[in-house]
Amino acid sequence: MSDNWDVIVVGAGTAGMMASIFAARRGAKVLALEVAPEAGGTLHISTGQMSAAGTKLQKKLGIADTPDDHYADVMRISKNTADPKLVRFAVDNAADTFEWLVENGLEVLDDHPVKGSGHEFYKERRYYWGADGGRSVLQTIRPVFLKEVAAGTITLKLDTEATALDQDATGRVVGVTATTRGEGPKTWRGKNVVLTTGGYASNAALFKELNGYPQYANAAYPYSQGAGIKMARAIGGWTRGAENYLCSFGSILESDQYPAKILARPIHNPALRQPWEILVNKAGQRFVAEDNPSVDAREHALLKQPELRMWMIFDEVIAQEAPPITAEWGRAEQMAKFGQHPMFLKADTLDELAKIAGVDARGLAATVAQYNANLTGADPLGRQHRPRPIVKAPFYAVRLHGASISSTVGLAVDDQLRLLDKNNKPIPGLHIAGELLGAGQTMGHSFVGGMMVTPAMTFGRLLGSRILHWGSEKLRAAG
Ligand SMILES: Cc1cc2nc3c(=O)[nH]c(=O)nc-3n(C[C@H](O)[C@H](O)[C@H](O)COP(=O)(O)OP(=O)(O)OC[C@H]3O[C@@H](n4cnc5c(N)ncnc54)[C@H](O)[C@@H]3O)c2cc1C
């Protein structure tokens, strides 16, 4: 055993940096253990879209908003599947987190806040991000964190992988065993341990075990390996929320070697690009109105399809007349992919297209015939935008997958973020924050704007500033 820390933070990412900063400012002797060679975690790659109600910026813009309204909106979008206590805790304290970021230099985009972007829209303008997405947030928090490290109030051990939580005879968590690269394992002793090791979306085996679905996409932070879940389960913690698993609506993957990198994200939002194509499943059948303005409704429809797969089907006229399917490509770049990339298929007949795509040929023929025949009348799925029939060879298919960048399932905690054992009793000495709680706790069975990154920062901040105790706390003025 070495040292006796007031607070040991395991994982110096989004939640962990905040917990460390705020505990250090209350006079704690803080040790932060981080497996990566640098602090910051998922903020390196996150889109960093935050939500907070009752902010000074909203007031300045005359936007009347409250945490109560934010709460109601989260529960509306999640159809009451999010955890009411954790959502309440997050939204009631989100504005203070946002103000702290602004005080420390965060600049949000000019037209912000907005009601929404890629997810279901809020009723009010409470959604913000910086010019550089998650990196704007990283560049705000990390300098403050590193300043504390430089001042010696936080000791940061990089390249240090925590592997176990250590308990005393009463079951209290009293330390962490970790291995620094090039050194042997060591046990660090502390009065409080905060587990903020992030999610498991880069661990395909754990993803399948916890979610019940394969991880098709490789798009999460590489160190999101579920280490915290493994350590917590080893001392009696348990996970919840698999029923909230939801995929995003259709990305084009690089290959069939899962998890595969995402090649492109087509524009599905009908407000940005109306669909000209149809979307079919493996049976060759349509399963959703392609122009349904609710992304949540489209995501839930895709979730029911085999292998979370769908194919965009169109013909030569649509290929030449419709806007490109992504914002990144022009038409020539898009069309050059057919026959060259495994997700882009082209054939002279629909029958041949179905065969090379792995879609039921009879199903596809019937679907296209029905879609064309219905163009003068109502669409059975309610689609409005149907500019062209699918009739002129060659025919095209682009294969899309429902993908995941985050971890739905998380550790069960109480309303003070203490890990619960299987009898729902808190395990003393240990607190949890960030994606380790599971996206499903703060977003439910939906994607709710900003309801991961903001709660991660907020819960880290609250642990450091209020919840943890080590006996001799004295608030130090921010340096
Ligand atoms: C591409 C992408 C876009 C996103 N966009 C948004 C968005 O717009 N809005 C939103 O709300 N959410 C978004 N999210 C989710 C959100 O960014 C994350 O949920 C949040 O940043 C996670 O914070 P965290 O502190 O739990 O984990 P992290 O920030 O990942 O921190 C965990 C830290 O623990 C370290 N660690 C892991 N294992 C160990 C170990 N054994 N020992 C020591 N250290 C360890 C990791 O290296 C890491 O530094 C996005 C996620 C991704 C991947």
C-alpha cells in the first residue's frame, strides 16, 4: 500500500477531471489514475453537445427556461424510460456546470442555444456546443485540471491502468490496484474512490454481453473498455438498462469486419435532405416512412430490423437528380464508390441487385412495384416526399447499419451516486459518475440531446464539490 489519499479518481476523462478539480479545490489530496497517455477521455472525440436550462446565456436571449422544463422534456423524449432521480439531479445542476465552463473560457456557437440537431428536438432552446465540439470542452476543462496538477493539488498518474478495487474487512472500498506502464502493480489507498472509467463501447465482447447486440461500429474512445464495470462487478456491483439499447439511424461502415470504422453518415433528417430513395430491410420490405421527421421513430423502427441493417435503394434517374446522400461527398465522388466499395452495389436489374446485396429478391421486387404503383395515391407508411419512381436501370443499393458510439447499460447507484450491491445497499467508499452509469439512465430508450456529456461533467463536479467527504474540507479560492 502506498500513501493515503483523500480522493482517488480512476479515469481522468470528462467526469474524472471535474471530480478531481472540485475535490482539490475543497482541499482534498487527490490522486488521478489514467490508463491513457493523456487526460481528457472521450472529450477527444465527442461531439460535445450539452444541454442546460436556466443559463445566463438563455436569460440574455430572453429564453424563459427552467430545470423543471428540461426535466419534463427529457422524460417526454425518453417516454419516461430515463431514471427520474438521476435526470432530476443532472438537469437541476446542469446550468451551474455550463456557467463554470463559460467562466473558464468556453465559447458556444453564435446562434446557440438551439432546440436540437441530430436527435429529437427539445421544446426550448437549451442545447449548446463549441466550434470544436468535444474538444472545445476539453480545451476548457483540461487546462484547469493541469493547473491543479502543476500546483501539486492533484497527482496525475498517466499510463496507469486500474484493475481492482480494494476493500477492508467491513466491505468499504479503501483503495485501487493499478499498474503503471513499465512498473509492477501497486495498491493506492484512499478515503474515497471515484470510478469514472467511462463506457464499454470499444469492447465488442462486453458490448454484446451487456446490450445483447453486436457492436457493429468502431467509433468510441479506444479506452472505453468497460474496466469500471468489471471492477465494480468484482466487488458486488451490478448493471442495469439493457432494455434501453437503441442504435442510431444508419451509418455506412467501412467493411464487414465488426466493429468497423464508420465511412460516412448519410443525411437522414428530412429537414436537411428529403429522401428520394426507399429504405428496405433484409426481406426487401420497407419498414418506416423514410421522411418521418421523428428521428426517434426511425431509430426505433431500425432497431426491430435483423442485424440493424437497411439498404437505400434507388435507380439511375434518382442517382443523377437527387442531392448526394452525405454532406461530405459530391455526386461524382458518391457514384465512384459503386462497384468499388462493399457497401455500394449496382446492377442492371433489381433481381441482380437484391442478390449481390443479400436482400430477398422477391420481397424487393414487390416492394419497389408497390412503391411505384402508390406514387399517385397515399403511401402505406405515410411518406410524403416521393419525387420519382424506381424504374430506370442501373439500380443502386447502399447498405447502412444502426451503430452505437456509447454504452447503454450502467452500474446501479443510489441518488448520491454510490455503487449499490445486489441487495441495493450502497458499498461505502465508492462513487460512480459518467458513462459508467449507462446512457440509458439519463436518456432512457432514446437519444436525448446533451444528456451524456453534461451529466458526466455535472456528476463529477458534484462529487468533488459536495458529495465526497474526507474530514477536513476547506474551500480554496479558485487559482
Ligand atoms: C463520437 C461521440 C460523440 C458524442 N457526442 C456526444 C454529445 O454530443 N453529447 C453528449 O451528451 N454525449 C456525447 N457523447 C457521449 C459523451 O461524450 C460521453 O458519454 C462522456 O464524455 C463520457 O464521459 P466519462 O467521463 O464517463 O468517460 P471518458 O471521458 O471516456 O473518461 C474515462 C477515462 O477513464 C480512462 N480509463 C478507462 N479505463 C481505465 C482504467 N482501467 N484505469 C484508469 N483509467 C481508465 C479513460 O482513458 C478515460 O480517460 C459522445 C460520445 C462519442 C464517442
